Amino acid sequence: MPAAMIKIENISKTFTLHQQGGVRLKALEAVSLTVEAGECLAVNGPSGAGKSSLLRCVYGNYLTDSGRISIVHQGQNLEINAASPRQIMAARLKTMAYVSQFLAVIPRVSALNIVAEPLIKAGEDPKEAAGQAAELLGRLNIPRRLWAVAPATFSGGERQRVNIARGFVKLKPILLLDEPTASLDKANRRVVRDLIEAAKERGAAIMGIFHDDEIRNTVADREHLLVRPDHESEN
Amino acid sequence: MQKPLLSVKNIYKEFNRRPVCREISFDVWPGEILGLVGESGSGKSTLLNIISGCLKPESGQVIYRGDGCERDMHALTEGRRRLLQRTELGFVRQNASEGLRLNVSAGANIGERLMAGGARNFAKLRREAENWLDKVEIDKSRLDDKPLIYSGGMRQRLQIARNLVTSPKLVFMDEPTGGLDVSVQARLLDLLRGLVAGLGLAVVLVTHDLAAARLLSERLMVMQAGRIVESGLTDQVLDDPQHSYTQLLVASIPQF
């Protein structure tokens, strides 16, 4: 039986807005799923169903109220919901990559260096890292003249491609993709599709939100449908 | 198993019987940037002074493990603490006039800590000072100028050079970008980010700038009325704040 890389058991997530009279907003209710090595699970559901929140919970960016999220990190189970910040940092360094729709631009850091950073942080030789970053930027059709430029002035699609390159440059065993192709043209969507397929072949467990049917139909092995939880909480 | 570089244990401090730091415990790990945010008057700077050995708490311990042996910073003799502060620790102040000697040359400001550590070769000191001016992006021709005639941003960069020249293991920074205009802030933050990553030093960064905290620190603590009310991974604390005060802080930033 293949190993589950991500196992989510009965998690719930509520936002309590203290500054707005303590309003409680339910984002996730009793969600359970597993993702195995080498498979891609598409998380589906209407807007507000908690798709992004679910990915963020797995990445440790959001806390959960109850339930359990465990991932396989360096051959051992790590419970994200109970892990210390340093354990989550270690898991992000070696095991989990998260590709969002938006690129966090760091002033004055070039596109090439943004992409090479995950490799360098993981201990790769900076020259080797730059080479791999360049190759990926080329594949994603970012013009060479932009590689040395900080992406602050890039178009939405260019930024997203830099972000994708950053997420895929060091192949981690778990990939969390939040609409990776939202603002890409057809040719670049194909490149991303190929990157996802290649990651699967190398055994990555992928959880993704894909609004683009064509991408979803090609890369996803299974789907998990989220329903919008009742926003009114009992208390 | 790696141990924390600094362990802060149950600090209590009062001024005129008014508590300013209460029940504060945390660790700082080698090579990490730990952010500390909170409004003015929440006790951030007082806490920074306590954990850097500059101010004695009413109770609690600050354990430093720089070279394998454990030392309680506030149980050391004055001389030993000073030595530690000049060699293994650094302190970048918001007000550059507290962290620099404005009336001696930039070169002498950088060389001072090296000389305190025993360096005497003038040519070498000068080369090292030039080297550090370059790292903090100050033109070498300004080596003999007094920081009195430097701009605010240059003074902050000089303070950083002055502190990092002895390769400290832990640097305390109190609002290093406070009072600088935004473009100068961005440059300083990026410079810090690069230097810290390259040198592998740990930083405790006090700031009220949440964007700076997000950019630089991996872990974040939020302080209110003398207590740490929330702590965690920086992105988690800022994206999913739990405490009502943190929610207020985060909600106070305009979103574009």
C-alpha cells in the first residue's frame, strides 16, 4: 500500500474576529483526506468553501482548532497542528513547498536570486543553484533580461511564473499549489502542467486548487470536494 | 542536539512599582531572526535592554550559551559582561547617537570593537574598516568623516558595521529603521537580510513595522502591556493572529 504523505483527520478551523465583536467565521468543518506519494489531489469547491485555508493549515500558516494534520517529514510523521515553529520551519525547508498566486516581492532581490533561494537555504552550492534557477526561469519563458531585475515591476503573469519557479526549483516531497496557473497564458499553463507531472513522477504528493478545468483534468488523480461551512456558529 | 543561544526565563521588571515586563520566557536559536513587535510603551525596548545585559530585571534569568558554557548574564561581574557585549553580542540602537561616537571618524567607530579585542595593527584595522564600509554600502572615501555629517540612513548602516565587525553571535536591534524614509528603510532591511544570512548570526529585532518583521524574521513575538501575548511563526502570527491585540495590529495596516 502506498504511503500517505499528507493525512488530514477531521480538522476544523474557525476565525474569531475580536475586533469585530467576537464574530466567529467557520472556514473548515470536519475535513478528512489523505494524499499519497506520487499523486495529485485537486481540492474543489465554491468560493468561500475553505480551499485556500485548508492548504494554509497544512503549510502551518493557519492554525487549526481541532483534528489532526500529519505529514511525512524525513521519514517520520510530523503533526503540523502540534509542531513547534522550528519544526514547521524545518519541514518547510526540506519537505513542503507552497506556491500561492502572489509573489512576496523582496525589495532589491533579483528574480534569479528569489528562485535560487530555496536551493541555497537547503545547502546547495550558490553557483549550482543559480544555474538551476536560470534553467527553470528559461523554461517558464521569463526573458533573460529580467533575471537580474527585482520582480517589483513585473506583470502579474511574470510574477506568478517566478513564484512557480521558486516552488519547483527544489523538488520537495509535498507540494501545495494555490491556483498556480491563475494568470498564465496557454503556453505557460502547459509548462506548469509538465512541471506538475514531472513532480508526480518523482514521487511528490501534491494538493492543489485549480480553477482551470483543463489543468485539473490532466494533472489531478482524485478530487476532494469542500462544501461551504455554515458561517453562523452556534456560540 | 542544538541548544538555544539565549534562554530568557520568567523575567519580571518594574519601574516605580509599575510592572513593565511580566512572566517573559523565550529562547533565541543560533542563526535565527526573532522579531518582537508591539506598540510604544509595551515594554519592547526595556525587554531588549534586559536580555542584552544592559538592564537588571527584578527577577528572572537570561542564560547565554555562546561558546558551549552557560552564563547567567545578570550574575556576571560588570567586566565580564562588558567583554561579552563587546565581542559576542552587538546592539544596534534606534538613535544612532547612542550606538555610535558621532565625533570620531567612521573608521575609528568600526575599529573600536576590534581594538577592544586586542587588534593594534593600524593598516589592518583600516583595511577592515574599509571592507565593512563597502559591505554596508558606504563609499570608502567617507572613512575619515565623522558620522556627525552622515545622513540618518548612513549612520544606521555604520552602526551595523561597527557591531558586525567582530563577528558577534547575537545582535539586538531596536527599531533599526525607525525615523528613516521608506526607500532608505528598504535598502537597510535588504542589507540586513543579506548580512545576517551570510554570517549566520542570530538577531532579536524590535520593530513596530510589521512589514519589516515579515521580511526579516522567521519567528515573531507580540508584546502588549509588558507581556508576550502571542508568538509563533511570523507568517502564521500575521496571517492568522489569535490574540485580539495582534488582530488589531494586523488590521491597522492598509491592504493594497
